[in-house]
Amino acid sequence: MKASCEVCGSYYDKSFEVIIGGEKHVFDCFECAIHLLAPPCDDCGCRILGHGIERSDRMYCSNHCASRAAA
């Protein structure tokens, strides 16, 4: 598939699609996919790449951030 990345606009022959909640996104690399789709930590703002921690309907990148936000 050759398509344009919706984040950076690069037209790449190895682009790929990600479907989330029925919505299709096209990227040329994982970096762009992460930038657009990974949720931010509700404390420090970094992108959550792993499972993260969910407390009181908020997402955190680590126990440290979740504990700090609860204080």
C-alpha cells in the first residue's frame, strides 16, 4: 500500500493502516502513529506506550504519576 501519512504527509510505499473504534488512520511509521493515537499521561503528559495505569477514569504512564496525582 502506498499512501500519505496523516501526521507528517510523507507518501511512503510501506505505509500502514490502524483502525480504532471503526476509524481508519494511515501512517508511514510508528512514531507518527504514537504521536496521534497514544493517550497522554494525565499527570506528566508523556505518551503512554504500554498498558499504563487507570485510576478514577484517568490514564497515567506509571505508578509514580498516578500516586503523585492522587496526592
